Amino acid sequence: MESLLGQIENIVNNPIFAKYGLAGLFLNGVASSIIPIPTELTASALLLAGQSRESVMVVLTAGSIIGGFISYYAGYGGNKFFHRFVRQDKKQQVRGSGLLEKYGWIAIFLSPWIPIFGDVIPVIAGAKKFSFRKFTIAMVSGKTVKVIALVYISSWLLPLVFK
């Protein structure tokens, strides 16, 4: 158990984006909407380093929302470079498309909570020309709720684990 906690502590204390502080967190937030790079480690590392919860929430929310708009725009514009860069397999695209058709804005709202596969949903929403207004409301709400939950749970749980 001790070695597992030691490994987790090393991961939390040394994520690539954390060494750049809030700017790194912002870049991590933008990038995580385009390619699957978890923001949880960077946010946790900054909280453990003493960064304020409010700063982490604002910066991560802004970065995540901008990344969500980039993903939507890439799908909407059919940007071939983006699709080659992300390399989503056909199975993910079909599954994401089915979720979007069946659940619409609810799938977009919940997409930040779905690891890797959730990153495909905003691209598909753009490709299917999903209502930008509905997309914006669902995506901004979903990402904001996720960040608030992440920051508050992390700021409560991390001090218990890493005394």
C-alpha cells in the first residue's frame, strides 16, 4: 500500500503541465478537450502546492471551455488535419454519434465525465451541425460542473491522502 501511495504521489507532484502553474493548467484544459490528457493530475498538483481553489476552478474552466469550442469548430468545419491528428477510430465515432442522436444535449453535458470517448462528442456535435446555442449551454454547464466537483473533491481528499 505504501509503494502505491508513493507512486500516486510522484504522479501527482510531477505532471508535465503543473510545472507551468496556472498557465500550464490552462493549456492542459484546452488540450484535454482535443486529445485525451487528464486535467485531474495537474489540478491536483496545483492544489497540493497551495494554489487557491478559486484560481484553479476559473483557469481550468476557461481552458476546458475553449478546448470544447475548438473541438466543435473542428467537427463543424470538417478539418481533415484535426481528424488525422486525433485519430479517432470508427467505433468511437459511431458510438459517439449514436449517443448524440439519442440523447442530444445530455450527451454533451455528460461528455466531460466520459474518459477518452467523451472527447469525441463535441467533434461529432460540430460535424452534425448540432445547434451551437444548445451545444454552448450544455458544454459550458457540463465542463463547469465537472471542474467544480473535481476541485472541491480534490481539495478535500488530497490532504487526507498526502499528509
